[in-house]
Amino acid sequence: MPWELREHAGSHYAVLFHYALSDDAWAVELSEARPAPAGGDEDPHAGVTYLPGAALLVALVPDEDPNLRPTVRVYSPDERVVPYEIMCWFMEQVADQVERCRIAFEQGEPEVVEERGSDW
């Protein structure tokens, strides 16, 4: 599952992309990133300094029906603060995924969305 990282005011955040089969939609997750464990030569994340943590927000972007609207779910057992700049970055990532899904649907090529999602 590909992800992107961003640092803001000393904290690290991750946006993770994956396909949610149960929702028939692409999931774009925002989390506070956590330091990657130090691993040996066998570590699949060697060279990675931060990994995505538990999701704070998850946007679901339907890819099979353009009439279905994307939704955002909030996951937070305790009150969490998401900086405005990070929220804007997250929503830009969601908007990009919506655009890719809609273009692929209009072109009748859902595999384009799947390939793009797996390239991250």
C-alpha cells in the first residue's frame, strides 16, 4: 500500500492509499505517522523513517459509479487536532483520487485507476 508523508510543526503525517473491497471504493487515509522500527537487511521498510499510523480520517472514493459521492469518515477515540495545512493536503489527495476515478470511469477503463493506485 503506497503512502505519502508530510511534516508539519514537528509532527509527521501520512496519507495512505488502498482499495477497500468492502466499500467498492478507494480509501485515502490520513494518519499521524510513527517512526519506523529499526530493522535488519530483511526489513521490507528499510530506509523508511516513518510509517502510517492509525487512521484519523478516511475518504472513500467510489470508482465504479460516478453518481456515488465520496465520503469522509472520522476515526478518533479521543479528541485529535489536525492542522489546517495537513487537512488541505489530505483533501487535495482525495480530490486527485476522485478525478482519477471519474476519468477512468468515463473512459471505461477502471484498470487505469487500479494501476495508478498501485504505482504509489
